[in-house]
Amino acid sequence: MKVFVPTPLRSYTGQLACVEAQGATVGELLADLDRRYPGIRFRMIDEQDAIRPHIRFFVNAEQVRDLGAALRPADEVQILQALSGG
């Protein structure tokens, strides 16, 4: 399925804004992304397997908050990363 990667994480994907990945759930999709692009998962998921506060996942334009959320091969996943600072 198509996964749209935010600009701050594109250093992991060779600057690609859209990549392909597979998985029956959001968690499996992130594991596949990490196999293809080592280190990217840790930027989105913390040590307790929770989504980091500044990361949002959207599946077909609807936000999902659970790594167990089901995915279909035709889904489009968009990852958003909030920016902060002062």
C-alpha cells in the first residue's frame, strides 16, 4: 500500500515522499517500513510501543490511534509529524 512520509522522516527513505509497504495492521506496516528503512519506526513509536505524541497516522484520510488498526492492501496511509519549538 502507499505510505506518505512527512518531510522530517524522509532522510530514512532516501527523500522519497511516498513509499510502498505491507501489513495487516498499522503495527505490521510500521515493522515492514522499519525493515525497508531501518530506524524509521523508532522515530514514530516509543519504547513502550506507543505512538509518539507528535505523530499522527491517517488511513484513507481518517485518523487512527491504535497500532492494531486493520489495513487493506488498497489503503493509503499518511504519516504526519507535528513540529514544535520556539
